Amino acid sequence: MKTNKNKWLTISLVNLSIVALLGLVLRSKILFSIPFLDFKSVLHAHSHFAFGGWITLALLTLMTYELLPAKNSQRKIYNYLLASIWLCAIGILLSFLYQGYGAYSITFSTIFIFITYAFTIVFCRDMKKSHSTRTVKLLSISALIFLVISSVGPFTLAYMLANRIPNTILYKDAIYTYLHLQYNGFFSLSVFALLFNKIAPLLSDKPLRRFHTFSWLLVTSVIPSMFLSYLWHYPHLWLKIIAVIGCFCMIACIIYFLSLAWNMRTLRSGLKKQAVQIGVIAMVAFLLKMIFQSMTIIPSLGPLVFSNRPIIIGFLHMVLLGFVSLYILAHLMQMEILDTRRYSMISAWVFCSGVIVNEVILMFQGLEGMFMISNSLFPKLLWLTGAWLLVGALMILAGKLFKEGTKSISVDSQISNISLK
């Protein structure tokens, strides 16, 4: 079981480095002439592979081998499903680079979606039969249900492309629906399922109950808060009412989250200092995500945000990198899958600082757009942070591979000693 878990997490970290490389290529394309690369094709490859090859593979691996009992997670079906997800992610990456949106990329993307359906069915059946806490079951099963529902976005886009429907509003709504259900549904709930599963033994009864209430609020908020994404095109009154309900649910989540954070501020026993530091930054990113989303209910602010590309990109990166990716790295440190020795910590902080600087620059670029100011410095700064993130990702991967290599040498040495005896 540990061998499979380490294998898929190592592959996930390789994929993170590929995602960072593609991000740097995109920013290089803005500054330099690279005629043999199509910007949109690289952009689609970058975003789809970030979702499928890095985040989804890493989260599903951790959920399989940490939330399920060993008798279930050791079943070959999970190894086959994770392998299929990885192979499809590679197919998506290469096909998008080759042709952009086309027959190959759509085929691989569709197969990927159906494999996640299969994973959801198998995982949810095993989770229901497990002895996991009710909070872990609620969060993990809900996360995968939202993963399945999010496919309505890509299928809507496929239908529009097949029938040549030139509806800009429906096109954007399909994308926002997919992103919302992934970011606020699958990604967020998976992270908190893994977090709660890890810290539950360290909590007393009162924080446990609060965490369960928070989890219910978080799950309940996903669908109504999705309607905040539709306010940009001035929807009907009943859509605004649902969006307001979603906003209040998110505010309630924020209040409960701050209460939990206050109750757990002295929680140190059983947790590694380095993992806690990175994890705190990830949770701050989650809090900012919830605050920024709830603020889009303001009539004058929502349309302005949804029409500002740097702000949208900054928000997406804040969730994908600042919240989810940093939490995964913190989780791997806590589980000792990543070392907490000097080199590994330097690697983690190089990547983490790159994420923070990247967000600051993107947000300032977004404010520049709001005030109709133009500055050629931002693309250059973003290129530098792209290189910064790539270096951090490669350093983390190198540390992981070095750890695996030293383990292998140690095992071989022990076997040799036993043989000689």
C-alpha cells in the first residue's frame, strides 16, 4: 500500500513540475516570439493538466490510502483507476499541445471524466462501509459527488461546439460552473476531509462538533454560492435570491472557520512545525477565497471582477496554488512523504514564497486594469515568478526522489547485511 501511495504521489510531484514549466512557457510566449507554440493550446494543456495530472491525482491518491481502511485501499481496482487517471491526464496534455481543442483532446477529456465517475462509485461504496467518522464521510463523499456534477460544464461546452451555438453567456456560465464545483466542491471538501482525518484524534469533543457543523455549512454552501458566478450578466430575481443565500452560507462558514482556528491555535502535539507553517498559509488562502467570493454579491463589484482577467487568474491561482497545492505539500510533510530536513524545507519555502509573490503581482495587475493604467513591468515580473515557481517545484521533486533513493540504498544495505549473516 505504501509503495503504491508513494508511487502516485511522486508522479503527482513530477506533474506539478510539468505544470510549472508550462506556466513559464505561457509567460515566455507573452514576452518573446515563440512562433512554433500556439498560446491557446499551451494554455489549455497547462490548465487541464494542472487539474487532472497534479491536483486530482494527488487528492484521489491521498483520499484512497488515508481515508479508506487498508483492506479496501489495497484492492487492485484503485491502482488501476489511478493509473487510468494518470494516463488520461498525459493524453490530455499531449493532445492539447498538439491540436488544442480537437478530436484527440476531447476524447481523452471525456474518458477522464468517465474514469472519475468509476472512481467515485467504487470509493463511495467503500467509504460508506468504513468506520471513518461521519465528518470524513460527509466531506469525502460530497467532494466526489461535486467532482461528478462539475462535468456538466465540459459537456455543455462540447454540446455548444458540436452544434456551433454562439452563446457567449452560456459559454462563460459553463466554464464558471465547472470551476466553481471543482474549486469550492471537489478541491475544498477533499482538503478538509484529509485535514480533519489527520487532526481529529488531537481534538476534544467541542472542536469536533464545531468542525462537523462547519463541514455541513461548507457542503451546503457549494450549490447556492455557485449562483454568485452568474450575477455578472444580471440574472432574474430568483437567481439573485439564491446567490444571496449562498453568500450568507459562506459568511457562516467564515465565522465557523475563524472559531475553529481560534480553538486550534495551540494545537501542536503530533504536528510537525514545518507542516503547520505551510498549512497555515494554505488556510489563509482558503479564508481569502471565501471572503472574496462573498464580496461578489456587491452589485458594483461583481461585474467588475468577472470582466477583469488578471483578477480572475489571480483568484484561480490563489485557490489552486495558495490553498490546495500548499495544503497538499504541508500534508506530505506531516506524513513524512516529503522530508522536513533543511534542503526540503528550503525547497518548500522557495515554492511557497513564489506562490505569494505571484498572487501579489497578479492582484496589482488586476487593480491596474480596473484603473485603466498600463505598465509593461508586470509581464516581466510574472515571468520571473513563473521561473521561481518552476525552480521550487523541481527542488521539491528532487528532494522527494533523493529521499526515495536513500531509502532504496538503505533497504539494499540491510538485505546485504542479512545475507552475509
